[in-house]
Amino acid sequence: MIPEPMIPTRVMDIANDVTHQSPRMTTRPKLRENSPMATISGTLYLLGGEEAGNLEIGQELLRGRTGVDLAVLPTASAFMEPERAVLEIGEWLRPLGADVEGLMVSSRSDAELDEFAQRLQSAEIGYLTDGSAMHLRTTLKATAVFDALIAMIERGATVVASGSAASVLCDPMIDPRGGAPTVGLGPIRAFTVVPHREDDEDASEEKLLRTLQLLPNSQPALVLDAGAGVICHADGTYGAIGNGEVRVFRDAALVPEGLKSLGPWREPPS
């Protein structure tokens, strides 16, 4: 259930297993002007979903560091027990060295709060959970929180997007209601992420084929199995992580070169 505008904002402190209450702002914060992202020093992790508990991915995210300041945004999980989504990430990454806090951004009014945007300014990792792609897009579009996420990448921090959240960070993105492309938030333009579920392999592959056929010509699709992920480095190159399959398609055909065939992630495909 999405909080009403006057319900206090909730911030989950995973270390102490408590929920803090903080007052809402009554005025809209000034948004940072959109930048062309000409200078990037941070990293994007795009995950296929169901990564909690995956040791390889967890170790890659934290890279042996301890006390890593990690802020979880369960926005896409707003209708699906967002607190549980935060706790799952905390149970997974705290033993590996992360200090995990949940920022309960469930509505556009939440996403305009300066307290959340400022919290992301100090975080080392911002983590967008899986869930409803359309709710995530609607909630974050042109808000202070989304600006803060982009600023994290620009200043050298890390942003992680799981499942449907990875698709939303692409433009175009996939509308899960029918599998057709629609306007996403960006900043990724070189490809469109298709998070791939394996519950029913035959049905899943059939749906994937329809989605690939609906994408504009020349727009690559990055298909991520559950448990798989891709690192988008600051220099525009890529790396695969996890134990699932990572595939690249163009014009509905599998590209044998895979990630090597993709151009810099901030630029549209040529």
C-alpha cells in the first residue's frame, strides 16, 4: 500500500532492525538540472533479478570493502512488501560488509523529498529493487531522487538496478504489460534490458521473441536470466557477472559477439 501524503516517511535501519520516523518537507526541493552526463566515473550494475544470496554478485558489488554505505530504494516493490525487499538485501549483503538502509520511496511525493535526495548524495551504492516497472517509472520520472541517482553515477558511486528496474533505466524500456517498447528514464540508450524469467521456459521464450520483434530496428536487447548481471563501466565497456546467461539480440537475432557488440551505454546504437 502506497503511503498517503501526510504519513511520515520511513527509513529502515537494517543494522538495528528499526524504522525511523522523519517529517516530510512541505515545499518542493529545487531539482538539479539534467546534465549531459559527459563526465562519468561511476558504475551501473544491471541484474536479471533474484540475485539475493548470490555470493559472486554480492562480492562483486562490495569488492572486499567493509562498512559500505548502501541505500536501498524498494520503490518498484511498493505493492509487494517493500520492507521485505529491503530486509532480503540486508540479510544478503550485511555479512559481506555493507551497511544497509532502506529509503521507503513509494510515491512521487516521496521522490521529491530533499531528505531522500541528500541521503543518496552520501551513499556509496544506490540499489533499486525489482518489482513494478511502470510504478517505478511513474514515481521517479523528473524527481529529486532520480536526479540524485544520476548524480551518484557522475560522482563515482555505484547504482544497482534489479530486474524490472534495470529495464526502466533504459530508453526505450520494455512495458511488461504487453512486452512492447515504451519511453524509459535512461540514462542507458545503447540497448534495452529484458529481464528474463525462467518459470516456464517455453512460454518465456515465446514472450521474449514477441518483445524482440517489437523493438525498433537496430535497437539491441540485453536479455538477462535470473541470477545474471552486467557491469556498465564508466568507460562504456561491459562485464558479465553471476551464474545466469547474458545474451544480446539485434533485429530479433542472437548476436554471437554478445556484450562486445554493444557501444558505450550512454549513447544510442549506431
